[in-house]
Amino acid sequence: MKLVAIEWIDSCHLPGWVGKEEAEEAGISECTSVGLIIRKDKKEVVIAQSYSDTGNYAEITSIPVCSVVKITDIGEAYV
């Protein structure tokens, strides 16, 4: 399995009522996620933070391809 670092852009959501000033300051976030690639296709890259010897994955993140800035190979994970 390939271990990668993914740099991507995330949207912003402010819950509930906020004032105009706080609303104007809302913006996207530049994120970096590290994990094992589970699947990569035209729509999304799906990674897992952890994998167990029982074949189970934990902390799954699905990142839309349109949000991906860069994918850096870290190496192969021997699982």
C-alpha cells in the first residue's frame, strides 16, 4: 500500500448565526493529510490513517480530486 501526504483545500462552514465581520473573515483552509491510499479515481482520493493486521482500516478521509493541490509519495507501507 502506498503511503502519501496530500495537500488540499478545504471549505469553511460557520455554524449558527454570526455577525457580518465574522462572516466576511470566513475562508478556505490549506490542509495536509497523511495516510494509506485506499482508492484513487477521477472523483476522489480515499485514505486511511491506520490499518490493522485483521484487515480493518480506521480514520477514513475522502478528498475530492478537485481540491487536491499535491500528492507526495512517502513510501510503501508493508501491510
